[in-house]
Amino acid sequence: MLQFEPLMELAVDVGELVTLGAAPQGERRVVAILGGTFEGPMLRGDVLPGADWQLLRGDGVLEIDARYALREQNGGLVEVTSQGYRHGSPEVLAALARGEAVDPSAYFFRTVMRFTTGAPALAWLNRTIAVSTGARRARQVLLQAFALL
């Protein structure tokens, strides 16, 4: 039986969507990760810059492949790989694209997160897999990450 425990909440500031155009699998896009903050029961700190490489498939599903780093309050650095899906009705996705506030329960936004660090105090993250639920704002992504036990 799967069990989860709260790991952290992230507020990730993002830049403009850049489309690379139609590709054989769908529209390839990239969104800059500019920074942000994170906080949880066992860690807190800043989100460092990175990028979210996306693929908007023909069936309307957005494939997410975000890679960035965290700087924990005590200085430890953590690489984050976050991959998943965002999808919803055409109306909801159009509202998100316009930067409108949309209730997160109106669409699916989930990722699987993996971590890599050389910081001894954070080495437990090297053995952690988390599942996150997300909410998209005009210039921010809010994530709630839960560690799989």
C-alpha cells in the first residue's frame, strides 16, 4: 500500500512561454524557471533558475520536464527533476494560457519528482521520490510535493 507524507510546498516563478513550433510529436515549448521559494517540515530555501521543457501533444496533454535546483537554507544544493502531465478541458486550458486564475480542481497537474544532492545533511533526498500536485498562475507555479514512503 502506498503511503505519502508532506515533503514541501514550492512557489516557482516562471517566465514567458517560448514555443519552438510544431515537431513530429507535438508543439515543443520551453518556460524559464526564474526562482522562487520552498518550505517543508524538514527543509526550506530558494528555488534557483532552470527550465521546463514541454511537449503539447495532439491530444491536448502537456508533457512536463522541469529541471532546476534548490538552495536549502543551510546552503545545500539539490538538483530537481520533475516530470508529469497537465491536461483539462479546452476551455480551462485556454483560460490558463490567458493567465487567468483557474481552480486547480478543474484540471489535472501532477508530476513525479526526483532529487540529487551532494550535501550530507540532505542525502536522504537521494533516496526519495515525490509526487506533486500543481496549480498554474499567470507567472507562478504552485506545487505541493508528497514523499512516497
